[in-house]
Amino acid sequence: MNERDLTRVLTEHVADVRLPDEAVRRIRMAVKEEKPVKKKMNVALALVMAMLLLASVAVAAGTGMLDFLSWKMGQSVLPGAEEIVLSDVTRGETEHVTYVVKQAVYDGRSVSLMVEMRPKDEGTLLLPEAWDIDLPYGALAYDTEAEMMADPRTIAEYAADNGYTRIIEGYVGFDLDSDVMGVDEWQDNTVTVVYSLNADGDTLTLPIVYGAFDKVTDQSWQATDELLLTASAPLWQVSSEESFDLPEYGVRIDGVRITGTALQSYWEVFYTVTDVEKAQNGGFRVEMLDAAGNMLPRGVLGVGGSGLAQHDGDELVWHGGFGASAEAPAQLILRIRSFAGDAADMLVSLE
């Protein structure tokens, strides 16, 4: 059994089970060390048995979107957040790749989707988006620096060693005017990505593009889909209409609004430009801190603690976010920080 055969067993026999990485590595090591044909058969059988025995452990460890994000982002959502997550949402395919939108969640401010991509045949090595074939295979497959350094092959060399005849990059795009954050994981020729993007409204029509790109021939394939999502209700919303004039930055703060959901807390700072030159050339950002002046924790959806200025019709708004909170804050500090290092802090009372 070579590594390609092992990958087929891992992906076909118990496709939805995710073993801990250490368990998979030990199985791989056992297979690589085998020599007699009879032993190969025993290892294959033992592999399937081990996967079946460990299935409950893998599932219990959590393989859903929120667990994936918490693991990758280091943050947690509120209890009950799983209740607003949709499962087995939709699926699509291109020439060499299948796509399954395993989970999706929309809280009226952000939408996140967990997409699993798999190659259609054994001859295809599937890569996450933006991975070049000349990059180290170890950086794609291993977690520790020691493991990466121990495998000097490039992705192209790994593909040649394991009999892959094509190398395909899989990705998903969204025809929506929003920045998209993607957190991906490659394991056993399966690509799992959680995409998060900003959205707004009680319902959301989300156009999806499934894409694939041949890293050697430059051929590309696309297919389209569309999702209709209904927003979950917010847990709370607080605001302030207190105004702060900041002539040194060329803006006036007109108010603050913060909305909390089971997934994330979102803030909006409304402002007016009072001096165009200072506002355009001052080089500053907006941050939200707790009442003691500490930075708020980053949210699981990846919405950062400082936002960029955006136009919403005639209304100017900075958007940002922080970790989910069961209770609305009574006070927060709004900080305008210039790139030169100086800052203006405003204590904002919310109700």
C-alpha cells in the first residue's frame, strides 16, 4: 500500500470521519514501514478497523464549522450558536472537483459557509486556493516545523511520487460586494474551507461560483449556484448618539451602534467628514476597547477589532467586530489612532 492507496482508504471508507492528525500520521508510518504483501493487507484492515473504532472520538471532538473556526481562530461562540447553523446546504461540481457546502450560517451581519472539496478521480491532486506546485509539500501537509523540514519535496514532486496525473486548485467565489476571509485545511487530498463575508439584511441571496484551475495546463472550470439565507435574530443591540468633534482628524463622530449575535459582536461608528484633506491624508483607524482600555477579543468569524471607513449611501460608517457576548456592554472606549502613533479616546455610554 503506497501513500496514494492509503489516501483512497482514508477518503472512501469513512469519508465523513476526521481522525486526529497524530492518529493519521501513525497509520501512515505503519504503512510506509511495511514490506510483505500479507502485512500490507493486515495494515489496510487494521486501518479500517481503527477508523471505525475512533469514529466516535473524531465526531465527539467536533468537525463542524464552528468547531473548525474556534480551532483555527482561537475564539468561541456562545452556547446555542449551533442551532442557527444549516447543514447539508448544497453541492456542485466542475470538471475534476466536487463541492459540498456542508454548513452555512447567517446572523444578519456576516455569512459563513463550510465547503468541502474533493477530487473526482484518483489521478487528481487537489490543492487549496493560491498554493503553487513549487511550494514545499511539508508546509501543506504537516503541522510542525520538524515534520516540514523532514520532507524536502515540493508539491509537484510529491504528486509525481504518488502517481497523480494532474494538480488542481479548488476554490469558491461569491458574487457579492464584500471582502471574503477564507480559513482552509488540507488533509488526505480533501480541502475544507470556511469562508466568511460581511452581509446585511433579513434575507440574503448569495451567488456562488465553484472554481477549479489546473496548475500545470492553466485550464480552468467554473459552475454557479445560489443560496437564499434567512438571518437569525440578534441577541441584543445598543447604541449611542453622543457626538465627538475631532478637528485634528477632520471628522466628527455622530454615533455608535453595536449588535450582538451568538456568533459575533458587530460595531458601527457613524461619522461626518469636517475637513476633507485631514480625513483623507491623516492616516488613522478606529478601534473599540472595553471600558478599562483593553482590546476586545477577536471574534470567531475573523472580523477584526478595527474597521475601515465605508460609504453607505450618504452615511459614512466604520465597521468592525469583536467576540460574541451574552450581555450588551454598558460602556466602551472608542479610539481614533493615527499611523503616527497618537490617539484620541472617547468613553461611550450605550443603551
